[in-house]
Amino acid sequence: MPIKKTKISVSIVVIIIGLFSIIALVLYSISIYNQKPNYYTPEKANKGEKIYSELSEIDFVNDYPQSPEEIVELNNKIMLFLYGNILADTRKISEVLEFQRNLFSTELNELNTLENQIENTNETFGIFLEKGVYVIDITQGSIKYTSQNDYSCSVTVDFYFNKLENIKKQYHLVKEDGRWKINNWSNI
């Protein structure tokens, strides 16, 4: 008889341990699922609001940036705002993209509608947020003119991420109606 009691006692202990293990695993899974990377800080919110305020104050009609360097610097600021984990209000994405489209050539704006740009930006923003990825710095190289009459140029920009390999892009600018515009870009 004592052998049967031991078998029953061991079985009950194994079942209880198994139930506790399952409960612990479920609770751990729920806590991991609900955790979002906490990279966003009040300091970043202030930086985001400062960039947004600067962008909002630009008069693209009467005070358009004059040089290709200024165009790319402004675009870099927009990219940092969108992907630098400093965006507090995602409703501002479409407004900031409208600012950015002022920097794009007519051809680029026609190829990439505002609706597509908003959709793609929201998708990338969501993926970055989910994975805790963000841009930590952007550096800009010097302008290289690609035509003899100085109506086209290119510039290399390096994007540094917290969790991804750095990305190097080359932006190509053209003069359109006397204003420098980003015509396209490519990864290099």
C-alpha cells in the first residue's frame, strides 16, 4: 500500500508543478507581449516638438531654402523627426510629410503620391516602434555638382541606427524653377 500512496503523491506533485509552470509561462508571455520598447523620453518629446515647431514656421513660398545643403539638412531633420523616436503625436506624420514634399521635385511628387508616402511612412514607423529601432544620428557629406551648369548635384547622407546597420543614401537634387529639389535617392 505505501507504494501506491507514493505514486499518487508523486503524480499530484508533478501535476501541480506542471500547472504552475504553464501559469508562469502564460503570465511571462503576456508580460512580454505587452512590453513595448521604452526608448521614448520627455527629452525626446521636447526635441520632437522643437523640430516640429521649426518645420511649421518655414514659409516654403517666400523663404524657400536657397542651397542644396539647406534642402538636404531640412530633409534630414524631417527624417530624424519621423524615425528618431522623438515623435509624440503620430497624427503629425501626414503634416510633416506635406512639409517634406515641398522639398521634392514635381516628378518625384507625381511618382510618389502623398497617400502612398503616408502609408509607407506609417508602416515603417510601426515596424521601427515594434522592434525598438530608431535613428540616432544623421550626417551629411559635401555637395557634388553633377552638371557643368550647376543644375544638378548629389550628396551622401549616413543614417545611424541604434539596432540596425548604418545606411548610406545618395540624394540627387535638381534645380526646378530656380529652386533646388530632391529628385530621387538610392542606397549606396
